[in-house]
Amino acid sequence: MEGNVFEQLGLNWKLFLSQAVNFFILLIVLRFFVYKPLLAIIKKRNERIQEGLQKAETADLRLKEVDEIAKNHLKKADQESIEIIKNTQQKAKELAESLQNKAEAYHKELLDQAKLEYQKQQEQAQQLVFLQALELVKKTIVKTVQLDPKHIDDAMVKKAITYIKDEI
Amino acid sequence: MIYDDYDMEEISLKAQEIFYIGGMGITNSLFLTLLVSLVLMTTAVISYKRVKLSPGFFQSGVEMGFEWLLDLMSGMLGGVKKAEQYFPLVATIFIFIMISNLSGILPGVGSFVIENGGNEVSLLRAPAADLNFTVAFALISVIFTNIIGMMAVGALPHISKFINFSNPIKFFIGILELVSEFAKILSLSFRLFGNVFAGEVLLTIVAFLAPYVIPLPFMGLEIFVGMIQAFVFAMLTLVSIALHTALHGEEH
């Protein structure tokens, strides 16, 4: 082999420098056009994903809170409805009692009125019967004794009537 | 001119010059490196305007790769912020070496030949099959990691890792550290060069012995090796960054 080792291996400072310069240019170009924008995009996307996860977590918490509130509201509404039903039942009971009392009072009043009316009618009937009896007695006496009614002794008639009345 | 006869292509340890610009010989390896750079830069510039918050297929794939590398770096460096800071260097090393290695297996690389000074030379050669490329990357890796170390822990504490007169043991360890930094340049560059160059040689020989079907498994192997070597190079740079940016006492 001829020449020194560097020459035999093809080492040449100009070529070596060219390779180094080429690498630096490539490094700068890739850094500006590839690494910087892509790493920024990856970072931004990761931030968004993190943000999205955080939001989802917050939404989950909020949903649980809302669920809890809804449950409480339902429970409260249940209690209120039970209370309302109870009150209504109580009021209905009271109303029914009051109506019953009123009806009973009215019934009593009607009964009293009916009694009074009955008594009145009975008295009227008695009066009528009495008058009819009087007439009947008069006629009976007239027919019996064949006397002129104008001459009938009033005292006798009255006595007869009283007798009949008592008999009745 | 396309290399179409059945003579085996001459295997050259060094990259061959294919043309000259201002007295400087442009080797086939440098030419492919420039092409790869151009493709990467064009793709970067075109995709720059198409970056969206809701990504498409291509962007999703790139982002997935980036996030994987970023996670790996965060685990090794101990924080996302630190990982993001050193991401461009490690990612560029990984992407560039990987694409360069894969470009070496593309059809046409090695088979297109031109005449230069009476000799037939390949128009394109895998970038990492040239020591200039691998040494340049190794030096960039070692120099950058040391600069990063100085910026992270301070110049004097960083230099004191290599030159320390406080006691003989630390002085000796410092010397070892210094030697290991130089060894790192050699190991990084020769590992990459050796793997890719050996792959090229293997493919050339297999293609010469059995041109059809048989080279396919070897090409698959070379794709794998190319990716693994890029990953190894990037990871070694990352480990070096992690060691140099760790404060004294954190290292072990």
C-alpha cells in the first residue's frame, strides 16, 4: 500500500468539512421546518387532550352534583307531596265531618219542622173532625128527635158534643 | 453508462471522485450524501406548510416516531424539557444516518458507473461507506456532547472531569476519560463505516455470485443493519449527552 493511512482510508479534510457543513445545514433546516412546528403541535395537542380530560372530569363532577341536587329535589318533592296528600285527606275528613254535621242539623231541623207541621195538621184535622162531628151530631140529633134545629137546646148539643169528644 | 457486464465491480475502501468543483473532488459518497440531504430538506420544506393539528397519515407516522424518540430521550435524560432541548441533534443524527444507510441499498447505487480519468467509478456510493462521513459524524457527536456538557454543568466542572489535579486517582480517571473521548471518535466512526462498508461488499459479492433472488435476504439484512446502526449511533450520542449533562455525583 502506498501513502499514509489517512490517504489509504480516503480521509480528506475538504470532504470531511463538506460532510460536517452539510450536516449543520440539514440540522438547521430540519430544526426550523420539522422539529419546531411538529413538537409545538404535539405539545399543543397534548395540552388540548389534558384540557379536554380536565373538562370531562369537571363535567363528571358537576353531573354528580346535579344528580345529587335532582335526587334531593325529588326527595323533597316526595315529602311535600306526601304532606299535601296528608293535609288534603285531613281537610277532606274535616269537610266530610262538617258536611255530615250540617246534614244532620238540617235533617233535625226538617224533622222538627215536619213534626210541627204534623202537629199543626193534626190539630187542624181534629178541628175539622170536631166541626164535622158537630155538624154530624146536629144532623143526627135533628133526625133523631125530628125537631126544628132552631129549637134545639144549645146546652144539650154542647153536652152531646163534649160526650162525643171524650169518646173519641 | 450503466454497469452491465458480469465482471465484479472493483471494491474500493475509499470513495472515488466523480467530478470536481473549484478544484475540490466530489466523491460518489459525498454526492449521495448531498442528494439525501436535498431530499430530506425538500420534504421538510414541503411538509412545513402542511402541518396540521389533526394530522394526516404521513404526519401521524412522523409524529409517532418523534414521540417514541422523545419518550426514549426523556427516560434517559430524566425529563421532557431536557429531551426537547437535545432532540434536534439526536433526531437529525438518527434520521440522516438511517436515510443515508437505506439510500445505499436503493437500485442504481453502485450499479451506475461513470468514467473518470480512464477508470470506471460508481456514480453513487452509500454515504457511510466513506470514512469522511462517519468520522465527521463521530466528531460532531463528541464535540457537541462536550459543548452541551460545558453548557449544562459549566466549563470548569466539565473540564475537571478530564484534567483534575486534586488527587492522583482523579487525575488518572481524568486521563482515562480523555482517552475514552478519543476512543469514542474511533469506535463511532469505524463501527458505522465497518457495518455499512461490509454490507456493500457483501451485496456486491452476492450479486456477482448469484444476481437474482439470492441477494434479497441480504438486502433485507442490510436494511435492518442500516437502521440499527443509525439507532446505535444516535443512542450512543444520547448516552454521552446524558453523562455529560449529569452533575457530579449523579453519574453513577
